[in-house]
Amino acid sequence: MNGIRKILVTAVLLFAVTACLAAAAAAEEVSPWQPPTSAEVRQQVFAWLETQVIDDAVRGQVEGLWPATEEEPTAGVLFDRLCKTTAAVDPRAEALVSLCSKPRTELVPPPQAWLADEKTPPLVAANLRVLFARWLAGEHLYDEAGEQLAGLEPGDVVDPATLLFYQSVIHHQLLDTEGGLKTIDRLLGGSEHSPQRYVSVAMLMKEDLGTVKKVDSLGHIARRMSDIERRLDLGRAGPRVRKVEDGVIESLDKLIKELEEQQNQSGGTGSGNIQSSRPAQDSRIMGGRGPGEVTKRNIGSKSDWGNLPEKEREEAMQAIGEDFPAHYRDIIEEYFRRLAATEGE
């Protein structure tokens, strides 16, 4: 009897431990977050100002950005205020804010090593890294943007939604499916604190990443080829690009080999004198030894085949968008343009 009791107690304990571990894993996977209040940010900003040597005019300008009583602003508004505050106090921050306010004019952006310096206050470093990364991502410099956001957590910044959104964008653009889905889920876990545009785009990115989970699929290969094109347009032709190129070639070789094996298997059934009372369902080479005669159809003598009316062409493009990955739409549109140009010659 005592032995049975010990077994039952052990089973209950194991179940409890397993349940706790599962709950901890779930909590770690999608941890809750929320932005700080304006009062909390104001307190941090004023504490930082006490460590800075600034004149009364600048102090008055900065304090005017942080009224003591107001309707609670959004995290985005607080983030913009913080950027303006640091720019008014620190010349390095002023230069960075100015850089991020206009399009890129140099192939390689100016390095911002001071953001990683231990002497830079965390309030300034973390939030301006988000500002810099947002600008880099807008310039398609996703690798550099990822380096700026690496290691940052929602609790480190004034605007956690922007941090998580751009982390998600970078994962998505660099085809980091696992990291992307995890970060997107984390962003959506606090959707009530996020701008609706972030939530909408995040849901689209999540759905899109779900379609390219298979590394050697045609869709995944197309994405990597697009990434190679982006890198070359940016003047990047180093080892990282060559590594991506080698991966694409390897995936294409594997895909071609699989198709050849499938063709060999389907073609190994032998051939004979095959007759059928109905036509084939799909367009493919059939076996048999028939005379090879087909019924001739009158398709006209004009040379503008494929020159669809605008309305019908748009309907066709919409149908293509439903049936094929979005990456092929540009290719198909280019085909129509070239076709129209050829017919016009």
C-alpha cells in the first residue's frame, strides 16, 4: 500500500513540475509588455538632465517638451520628444537625429560607435539605437539595422512597439523565419499598445513567413534571390553575399534533382499502344503511337495575341496574385510590358 502511495505522490509531483515548466516556457515565448507612462519617462529625462552641463536657455527649451500635466500621449509622441531632447543637449545626438530625418546620401552610413559606448547613458543609447535602426531599415540596410537592435528589450525603450515592429521587419526581410515569427507574436501580444498600422503589417508578415518555412521551396529561393539583388544594389558583394548566392545555387540544384527524379519515376511505367475515349486532363506528353493528328482551330491571323484589354488584363493579374507568390507579380507585369512593346514595333 505504501509503495502505491509513493508512486501516486511521485506522479503528482512530476505532473506539477511539468506544468510549471510548460507555463514558464510559454511565458518566456510571449512575455507581456507595455509602454511606460509619460510621468515615468519625464522622470528619467529630468534625472539624465541633472548629469548634463547645459545653459539655462537649453534647459528651458527641453523642459517645455515635458509638461507636468497633460493628457497621456502615445509612446510614439514620447519617443519623438526624447529624440528632440537628446538632440538639444548632445551634439552627437543632434547629428544622428539630423541624419535620420533625410534620405541617405552615402553608400555607407556614418558609424555611430558612441551608441555602443558604456559611457553613453542607457536612456539615450537604447532609444537612439531604435531611431537609427528605423532609418537604416527604411534605407533597406537590414543587416546594419539588426545590429543596432540586437539585445534590446521592450523595457529598455520608450516605444516598445516600434522596437518590436522593426525587429520583426528585419527578421522578415532577412528570411529569419523562427526569429521573425517569435518577435511578431511578441508584438501582437501587446497589440492594444501598438499602432494599428504595426498590427496590420505584422499580421501580413506572419502570414507571409508561414508560406516560406521550407528552405528549399521555390518561394524561399525567390526571396533569397531578391535579397541578393538588394545587397548588390547597395554595393555589397562580399563574403556574406557570396554565401547567400552559394545557398541559392545549392537549393536550385536540389530542387532540379528532385524534379528529375519525379520525372524519371513517372516516365518509367513503359509505353505502349494507348488509346483513350476522352482527352487528357493536363497538358503533358502522353504515351502511345497514334498518328499525331489534332483538330485544327481557327485562332485568327492577327499578331497581337496576348494584348488583352485593360480591364481583362487587370482581372488576370488579380487572379495571378491569388494563385502565385507576390514576388512573381513584378515579373509577370514586366512580361506584359515587353509584350506590348514588341507588338508596337
